[in-house]
Amino acid sequence: MRLAVFNIPASGHVNPTLPVVAELVRRGVQVTYYCTEAYRSKIDATGAAYRAYVGADDTLAPDEDGPTAPFSAMRQLLATGAGLLPGLVNDMRTFGPDAVVYDTMTPWGKQVGQILKLPVIASCAIFMIHSRNFSALKKDYGVGLQMALALPRAVPLLRASSQIAAAIQTRFGVPSPAWLDFFANPGDMTLVYSSRAFTAGAERFDDSFKFVGVSIAPRNDAGDFPLYALDGKPVVYISLGTLFNKQTRFFRDCITAFRDGPNTVVMSIGQTVHVSDLGDIPPNVIVRQSVPQLEVLARASVFITHGGMNSAAESMWFGVPMVVVPQAGDQSFVGQRLAQLGAGVVLRASAVTPESLRTAVARVMHNAAYRDNARRLGDSLRSAGGFVRAADDVQRFVGRHAGYSAS
């Protein structure tokens, strides 16, 4: 069995796929995985064959914020795909895969499969926002108001996206995803790295959507991080992920909020902000450009997070309640869902102060209900089956469509 995998260069999208790919490779499946050089070593470690997107770099992953960011990302991803498709189609004709697995934010992945008339499997690493559950989101999360405010400024972006989609349709004979379903972009089968318990309106998704929970395997990436320093005091872990972390003021506010307090604070600041930008670092605060997230979450009492679906799911896996400070994308939906289910609280990024951070952390740390609810959601993620079930689902699906045995 041969599979081609397409992804964007973002940890929250790549990381959930790695245990699935490694398990498939272990079972004898031949996997070719397309991404960018920053993720080559991780992909190589699974046993898959890494392939670079020719002519692309890490800007493949949208990182804008603001109300029109989804529409700008849509245009960017369609334009990227239009440039990549000719080369990818040629590659796939040479490789001859039995099916395509694509991150839902790689429209070109699905389109390659459609052009070559292959089964397509979506890998959904974001909060599920789709026309099937849109009415539930609109009702509970105020999506309608957000869209009404953004649409006037988004019209030029939507027009540009439509023009690119039309050009792709004319040249390759395949559609682009409709704008309401653009980021969910389901396939013939869709792997959702969440549980039905966490997904708003989950009852509206049929069995082609496989809610497999968190795809977690040991990453062994502790390196020289001093895990021993996390013993003895409650740990507050802070991270804004890999795409939306250019937030010097936020990190400085965190240091001010928890300076010399009763907690050990671990702060992952990414590659753009430098430790020297943050001023004096007190003894109870550990600052790194990256940290071994799974190992830290296993020891954490509270996670201050941007609310990326992958980070939130890993936090739930360890039963860690969250303070969510959404930056962009689906993060406000993740935060609101966590608050709705009693596993976290949400702070608006524009309203963050040292005082609001201290208050929010104290609220979730000292009210046992938040941790209990986070653990309950973690149980739902574990019982969904994880990467082993995802690999089973992929093999069964491809076996039915390509004549392979599912065993």
C-alpha cells in the first residue's frame, strides 16, 4: 500500500500525523510525506520518505491575525496550491499512490487526489468548523456577528480567492473547497483529532468523520530541558504555539504576573521573540524558545495557551485546565468550547494584563471542577483510539478502495 501525505509547516498540524504515519510505516505501508525543510527530521523519524514542496518555504502556513485573517489565509492557500499542483501531479504519477492523505488546510492535497481519481483522506487538526455544525456555532459562539463585521473588508479577498479557484477549475477540472467549509475541507474519509464530546454539533457528522482523539506517541524531545526543576511547586505552562507567538508584550506581562510567586513558570516563546527582549527573568520562571510540551504538560497545573486545537487536546489529554488567550484562526472557538465545557476560561488578547492573568490562573488552579472537567475530556480523547485507531481506519478505507487486505 502506498500513501502520499500533504501538510503545512505548522507543529499543530504536523505533530498529530506523525504517530499515525509511523504506525502505518511499521505495518509496511509506503508513505511519501510532503512538507518543508523545518519538519524534515520529524518526518524522517517516522520512516516515511520526506519530499519538499518545490519552490515553497515556511510561509506556506498562514500566520495573520485580525477579523479578515481567515479570508486572507484562504487566498494565500489557494494561490500556493495553484503554483504547486503541476509539479505535485507529475510527482504523484511517478509515485503511484493508492490514496492521498491531506491536511485540511492543504487544498492542493485533496485536488491532487481528485485530479488522479484517487481516494482522499482528510487530516483535520483544527476545531471542526463546517456547514454541518455551523448553526450550532452561530448560535453558541456568535459566529454570525463575527462574520457580519468581517465580511465588508473581506469582499476583495473573497473575490481574489474565487478567481484563483476558477483558474484551478479551468486548468485541472477540480473544484476548490467552498468558503464556509474551506478549512474543514473533508475528504472521502476525515480523521478528526478530537472527540465527539469536545466537538460542537458532533451529532451532525456521519461515520465518514472518524473522531480518533489525540494522536500522541512519546516524542523523546526533552533534550537538555531541566524537568527536575518542575518538582515541588505547581507548574504554570505558557505557550502561544509556533505560528502566533510574536508577542513580546504578552510574555513580559506573564513574567510580571508570576514573578517570585508560589508557582514554577515554564514559558515557550518561539523563534521570533528573544529571551533578551523580556528583561530580567526571575528565578521561578524558565524561558526557552521551545520546550518538550508533552513532558511539561504531564507536570503542569495550568496551561496558558493560544488555544490551538493540538495544544488544547494535549492539555486535555493530561487533564490540565486552561487559560486561553486566542490569537487567530479557530482558537476563539476552542477557547469558548473549553469554557462551555468547564475546562478553562478565556481572556481576550487585547485585554490581557498581569492582574487578569493572575486572576484567571488562580480561578482554574484552585477550583477542582476545572481539572475534573479537563480530565473528563481527556478520557473522551483517550477512549477514541488515537493513532492506532487512525491507522486502522486508513488501512481499512484504502483497502476497500484499492483492493488491499485490511489486515
